[in-house]
Amino acid sequence: MKALKRYVNIFKGVKLPWISMLVLLIVSVIEVTLGLASVELTASIIDASQSTIDAQKLIRYAVNLSLTVVATVLETYYGGLVDQKICAGVRVKVWDKLMRLPLCYYDTENPNDLVNRVTSDPGSASTYITVGISCITTVYAAVTAFTQLFTFHTGLATWSLLIIPATIGVGAVYSILSYHSSLLGARAYAKTTGYMNERVHNLRLIRALGTEGYEKGKSGPIFKRQYWTDLYSQSTVGYIAISIQILGCMALGISFVAGGKMVADGTLTVATLIVFYGFSSMVSIHMANLFMAVGSIIGANGSLKKVSQLLEHADETGGGETLEGEEDIVLENVTFAYKDDVPVLQDISCRLPRGKVTAIVGTNGAGKSTLMKLLERMYKPDSGRVLFGDRDVENFSLESWRRAMAIVAQDTPLISGTVRENLTYGLDREVDDEELMEAAKLANAYDFITATPGGLDADVGPGGTSFSGGQRQCLAIARAVVRAPKYLLLDEATSNLDAKCEDEVSTALDRLMEGRTTVMIAHSFRATLAADQVIVMDNGHIVGMGTPEELLRTNAYYQTFARRGDKEVV
């Protein structure tokens, strides 16, 4: 019951196509009814043919077949329509949920699995509805056909009951095979696509290091696993196809072995035997279809379990007041760890003064980027508080908090689209070309934007591949300028750039920082000289804090940092 409730929750908030579902059910019932009527007409025509052919019955039979074809076409159309509408609705719901999940959720999930949650898994959700409708019509067909069997001949109908346990056995085995096939298939597909995506993304590295042979050997077991999984899936389909043929043979055997003796005895007509066989075949087929449907639902459980778990996960909480004005940001005894591991930040306390520039330096793994994520409210402290002035930041809505900030990181991404779309990404207001070009000038992006064919409407390529690393950073800075943030977070924004690009980006950042509360992770001593305050971190602790001049006198790490980074400045 709990599992059923979990799956029902998948459809909450999804606009189901009730009218199309009703039409599908009606058309399916009509199609089954016409099929049963065709069997009866067959017997009637055979009996009549012993003396003379009844043209009226032949016409009725032809009309019945024509209507059956129409009903089958409508059933196929509405079945596909219902399936796709439900799939689209669930897909939108899952995608919307992914946009609202806290960042910590993505730390424990494989990105390729999450893509499957949106792309392929919603198809399993629609299976519940379409197969459910199929179950209703299948039960109706089987019960009606059984009723007709006993109407035509009670003795033969009793023998035909042997089909039921055989069909149940076939359906039970198919259900088990289908479930395992679905589960193994999902895992193998995720493994294969994950491997392929990563290798294609890093194809340049593979070529540069000459590891094509190594990757060929590594891909072998992955592709082999996919092969055996697909083969298992095909075997499951083959099993049910063969089983249906065997059940059909059983119906034929029961009808003609037991019925043939009755015909020889004169207690049963040939026409009655033929129509009885028709009904018994329909019973076996519809019974098999019923258990196939049950197997399909069970097979979908693996995918739906993942979808339901995703939908049940708590959203990122972001309600609260709108952030107004500017205040100091204060970290008060903040401790934080990822996934219950060793704390990355331990008892951090500091003040980030408004209107000032605070630089953070420290060794790799000191917790600098984690501190930035807490300031962005991507994560919450395990203990301690982050304050806006004297108020906990949890009092303010996430939307207004993040709109007050702009982030420029060393790997700030660009989205596929035009330069204009990237510069205005996330804004809820119209921005004219003049404002965009002014932002581009401040960010040292004006020259290369105007030199690029298309200008603001030039395509940046996937991830910004149409531009160099330095140009991408300048575009990210221009985007921050357009946002006009109150607070600016710079996460090593000039690292991994050559000297010329670093100078250009640094100049643009200096313009952007003017008059703004800025927190920056610095990888060079020169970058810290413009800071009003420098925080030195080591192994999750703050081990020094003050002006650059003060730390040069008092902090050993900062002294080493200065000598190593920019000896010419010292």
C-alpha cells in the first residue's frame, strides 16, 4: 500500500488527459466487443453456408470487420496520445523538481542518472495509466469470452478452464523476468551513457595522451554488459511471445481434441466447434495480455522508484522576507561538512564589511570555495549562523538573496545561445543594446564582441566554445555588471588565464568591484593588495585576518604567499 501511494504521488499536480483516457477506454471496449461479435457471426455464416449463403450476414460481417479496423486505429492513436501527454506531464514535474532540490542532492547522484529521471523514466509512469486501461479492457474481454464459452457448450468450457492456471504461471514468470530486465537495463544504460559522455567530453585528453587502446579495453566490459542486458531484455520479450503461442496451441488442443469427439458423436456441430475455438483463443490471448500488462507495470517499478524518491526529497527551502539594503555579512561559529564527513569548515567566525573588499587566501582544501557556497546559500551550516547584519540569513528568501549577488568563478559557464542571451540570463527585465554594450566595455568584452560576426547575437557555442577562456571570463563579468549586484563573489576568477588575459580580466574586475561589497578567493598576492581585509584559511580554520599590511607583519602563511606569488611587489 505504501508503494502504491508513492507511485500515485508521481501523478499529483500532473494534468492528466482525462477525456483522451475515457475515449481510449471506450474505443478499446468497442474494439473488443466487435472482435467477440465477429466470432459469433463466423459461426452463423458457417451454419448458413450449409444450404445457401446469407448475403445480409456477409454484409454484417464485412461492416463489423471495417468497424474493428477503425476502432483499432483509434485505439492506437489515443493510446499513443495518452502515453505521450502523461509522459510529458511527468517529465515537466520531474524537471521542475530538479530545479528546486538543494545542491547537496546532486553531490550524491550520478548526473547521467538524473538525466534519465527526466528523459526516459517518465515513460514508465505513463505505462501505469495506459496499461491500467488495457487491464480493464482485457478483463472485460476475458470475462465476456468465458461467458460465451459456457453459453455455447458447458462441457468444453469446463475443459478450457485449464488455460487459466497455465496463463497465471506464464504471467508470473514474465513479471519476474520483466522486473529484473528493467532494473538491469536501467543500470547498464546509465553505466554506458555515463562512460560515453565523460569520454566524449574528454576526447582531446584521450588523443593527447594516446590512450585510445586503453579506453578500448576499458569500454569492452561496459559494452559487453550492455549487450547481455539487451539480450536478456529481448529474451524476456521472446519468452512471452512463445508463451502466447503455446497457450494458443492449448486452446486449439482443448477445442479440437475434446470437441472433435463430440462432433463425431453428433453432439456438437462444426460451426459451434469453430466459434468455441475462436472464443477460447481470445480467452487465452487476453489472459496472457493481462499478465503481460501486470509484468509491464512491475517492470516499470525500478524506474518509478527512482522517480518517486526524487519527488519525495525535500525542496530547497527559500521562503522569507525580501532582502533590502546592505549590511555586513557575519559568520558566527560556522561548522560545515559534506555528507557527514570530516568538517570542511570548523568554528569559522568573521565579518565581511559592506562596501569593502575581502580577500580569502589559503592552501588547497582549506575550505575557501566551501565558504563561498555558504555565502551563496547553496548549503546550510551544520552549526553556527550566517548573519545579514544582526539577522539570520534564513529569514530572507533565497530568490532575493541570490539576486543581490553575482558570482564570477574560474569556471563560470556560458549557456548555449547568443551573447545577448548569456548577458541577460536570469534577469526579469528588458535590457537594451546600449546597456549591454556599456557593460561589455566595463568588462573589457566590447572589442571582441563587436569584432565577432553577429555581435550581441553571435552564438557562443556549447559552454562558450566560440570564445577563449579570457573572453568567457569577460562575458561572465559583463553579465555580473548587467545584474548590478549589491554583493560580488569572486572564486579565483583570474586563475588559469595567461598573463595578458589575466590583466584584462583583472582590470574589468576592478571596475566591477568599485563601491560593492566583494568577497574574493585570491590565488595571487597582487590580487589581495586591493583588499580592505584579508582572511587566511588553513584546514578549515581561520588562521589570520587583517589588512594586507598587518598580515605581512604577523602571519607566516601570508608572508610565504607574498614571496611565492609576486616577489616584485614585495
